[in-house]
Amino acid sequence: MSDSNKITFSPESEALIKNLVKRYPEGKHKSALLPALHIAQAEFNGWLSAPVMDKVAELLNLQPIEVYEVASFYSMYNLKPVGKCLIEVCRTSSCWLRGAEDVVKHIEKRLGIKDGETTTDGKFTLKTVECLGSCGTAPMLQIGQTFYENLTLEKVDKILEEWKDAGKHSSYLDEHTFRNI
Amino acid sequence: MGRKLLLENDHIEGIHSYEVYRKNGGYKSVEKALKSMTPEAVVEEVKKSGLRGRGGAGFPTGMKWSFLAKPEGVPRYLVCNADESEPGTFKDRYLMERIPHLLVEGMITSSYALGANTGYIYVRGEYFYIIKILEQAISEAYTNGWLGKNILGTGYNLDLYVQCGAGAYICGEETALLESLEGKRGNPRIKPPFPAVKGLWECPTVVNNVETIAAVVPIVNDGGDAYAAIGIGKSTGTKLISASGHIKKPGVYEIELGVSVEEFIYADEYCGGILNDKKLKAVVAGGSSVPILPADLILKTASGEKRLMTYESLADGGFATGTMLGSGGFIVMDESTSIVKNLHTFARFYHHESCGQCSPCREGTGWMEKILHKILDGHGTLADVDLLWDIQRKIEGNTICPLGDAAAWPVASAIRHFKSEFEAYVTNRKSIPDVKYYFHCNNLDAAAAYSSL
């Protein structure tokens, strides 16, 4: 167990996690774990450190191991630091048929990194992922909650330009994603 | 032009909003069911409709509903499977994005039929922007009295929530989905007990796909018989097909079951033909899990009949010469496509997505990926092709959930129909430009893989 005392969620995030628990019957608060980990990841620079996971365990009254085993199962949880902009390029069949390999090669060349790596300035991480349900608009990549579709290499350049000075880490959710109950 | 039941209004501007949806006949099925039908009568209409699960398995929905246990004092749940992750499938995303209220309406009508007072829509994590859209739609439904306590003054209560996933194909398997919804790793459960008896938090639960639940709306509005009048035989109603790959017009099409495959590929109304007017080579008709078929067998069955877009016609000939309708993820490949490379993307997918619970799947998917990688890297031998065949045979039927079968079938069918192509990759590798070029792969130590082969 790590030192989770140093981790403090914003009051908004903590309130949201507590609110999410209301979606489930009494005693079934563990169900809030997946959304809570997403909220934690969004708040703490796009990845889940051990102290952050311990803090989630504390908030949801779970054992830390219950959080670790879930965080390590799902591919959207990052267990090591990522760049400000996490680029996820789909490479499964339909995207591959429509040129996903060229998109990956192009990004690798432009950023000087390989799949799975982060640029030395900490701005970009490139990750290839499996089918994101954008097969009819292939090739595609995802950054945070945005799908960039029908990609061309010119479009990819524009996206990289758009994100190069991002102030915040790309995130799958924002303050309006979940409704309060 | 075929009839449309789900996407009839998808072109109307603002149809995602409550006002526009309601103005165009939205929530009528809730009024009809709650005010003038018993729950049993709704189940009866769904049975009459012949509706089959649209997630991929094609199990009759009415029958699934009738299995739901109803012990006194135990809550029942309806869970919507919106974990759409089958490669080639994007219809649920389209439906939820364009007409989110159709799903909300279907959830209310279906929950009423099942006597459930709580429903969850489990959406894959990558679709977070859709979660936002659904949350908005649910808020509007609460505000307008379609959700909450005493709906339409009938005394029926229903709460509806969205749950997010976090990137795991396996959570589309219904028991893995329930595990995930309980806040655990998505390991499928051993059945029986089936979710209808012991599902979410050990309570009786029905899990249905987005499209299945949406289809309940027209079934209740127009009656099960009207729905069953569309289609052929046991393939009733309409189906959303996600068309992708080398076609002129990729997208989501609602078809009347029974359209011919040839018409679907070549008609302007649907895919519009092959991109750049090339020749058709192969089709994966129902998402990555179903057997791939070469052009001649997808257009016509082995007995020479026109292949139709129905559960039965696509399955004609079994796996020797047929395939499955599956999720309706229709991936088209032109003459330039390397079947071996496409198969490698599938094998990598299943290896990545295996939950690791059953050895044949956990180990077998890894080996299939490694061997295909080896072949693409120019080190394959004829024995590797036989080994691939052997491994897929040892996975199929030997796992808790169907992911193992789903990983085996694409490999089996690719070798069955395109064996000469695999052989060319290992005997004539210098002539194939694809060889030696592959994705950098995180989880694969190529040197170790070769030395252990």
C-alpha cells in the first residue's frame, strides 16, 4: 500500500463519485469503481498511480487490491504516465483496410516515437488500439472523448498541430458527462 | 426502398432532442404498453414478432424474456448491452448518437414487460461522448415524466442509469458485462445459472443489445404480427447493418431481412459497389467473429442459390461454405486485400481481448497471433499453416465463453477458403511485398517467439 494521504480529489470529483454510488442498491457501491477510476484518471494527469488507486479504494470503501485488479484489466486505464495528448489509433480490420498503418507510420515519423512511447517533452503518447466502432469512417483515431474520422495524413497533421500546446491532459470525460442524481 | 422501423426518422434535424423526438411519435409505445397492455401482453407481442437478439447470437428475444425468473420480493433488472466492440460493428453507436430517445423508450417499454424497476445501459468506455448524449436523453425523460415514480399515473416506477465500461471487448459477453457492472474484472461466468435466474447482484436479469431493445418500440406500436410480416421465415423484421471496408458508401443501413447480398453490396441504395470499381475478393458478413467467405460463396450458396441477408441464408452450408449474420458488421475486401494480413489484425485483436480465464483461449490466441506474425515477417513454413489450423481446433468449444470460438472461426475460415494464399506467404515470400512489414507490437517479443517455435 502506498501513501494515499497526499492525494486529494477536487471537491467536485469527490462529490461526483459519492453521487455515482446512488445509482446502485444499498451495499453495491463497488459498481461505482469503473466510473470512479475514469474520474480519477481525468483528474490526475491521465493515469492511475498506486496512491491515486488507494485513494479511490478509500473513497469507495474497498480494499486496494479490488481496485488494482480492475484497473489492470481494462485497457483504458493507464498504469504509467502518459503525454498531455494520448493518441489512440485504431488498427483492426476495417481501419487497416482503409490505411491505418499509414496513419501510425506518419505519426511515428512526425513525433519521433514508436507505438506505446511518449515524446520527450511529454506532449504526446501514441497508442495503437483495437476496434473503436468507427469502421464506416475509417481510418480513425481517438483523443479523449473525440473521434477523428475519415483521416488523411493532412488531417493528422492538423490534429497534431491542434494538440501541441494543450494545457490539460486529454480526457474521456468532462464535468457534464455524468448527470447528478 | 425497404421499410425502416428504427432509422425512419434519423434524417430529421434535432431528432436527438426530446421535443423533436416526441413530436415525431416518440414514447407512444410507453403510453400504449403502460396504459392498455399487461406486461405479459407485451412479452406476447415480442414473441409473435419473431425478434431475435441483434447483438450477434440471434436468440429469440421473446423466449429469452420468458425465461426470466420472478421470485417474490426479489428485484429484476433489464440491462442494455451497449458494449459494441465487435470489429466491423458500429450500428449501436449510430443509433444512440442519432436517436438516443429510441433506446430510452425501448428500455422503458421492455422494463415494464419484464417487471423491472431499475435498468442499466452499459456503454463501452470508448463511447464516452455517447454516454453524455444518453445521460442528457435520460434527464429529459425524467423531466417529462417517462422515468421515475408513478410513470403516466399508472403506478409503475422505473429508474434508468448509464454505466461506463473501460475498454474490454469481453464485456460484450453478457455475464462478463454483469461482472463489470458489479465493479469487477470482466471474466465471464460459468453458465448455468443463466442471468435470467441469477444475473446482476444474483438477481434475475435480462441482458439485451441496443438494437434489440430499440426494436421493441415498433413491435409494441404496430404489433408483433406486423413486424413478423417483414423478412423471410425466421428472419423477421429489419436489421441494422454496419458496412465498412472497400466499398463506395460505408455506413449504417437498415435493411429488411431478405435483401440479397449482391444487392446490398452493389446497389446505390446501400454500399454502392466496390471502391474504385475493383473486384470483390471476400466478405466478413457479421463482425470479425464470423467465418470469412470468398466472393463466389458470399454472393451464392454452394448449391448455387442467391445468398440473402438472413440468419438462415448466410448460414447455409454450415461453416464449410457458409457464415453467420452475427452482429451485422459487414466488412468488404477488394481483390488487392491480403487475407493473411487481415487475419493477423483479427488474431491480434482476440489475443488482446482474451480475458485470460481459460487456458485454450489465453494461450491459443497468443500463439495464433505469433504464428501469423512469423509468417508476415518472412519466417513462416508450411508446418506453421497446419499448426494454425491445429490451434484453432483446440480452442473452439473448450472455453467458458464464446470468445474462444470467435477467435478460432476467422482463422479456420481463412485457411479453409484461402489456403493457397497462406502457402504463397511461406513458399514464395520474396514475391509478396507485405512480408517483412508489420506493426510494432508492444506485447510481443518476436525473438523469443521464434526461438520457442
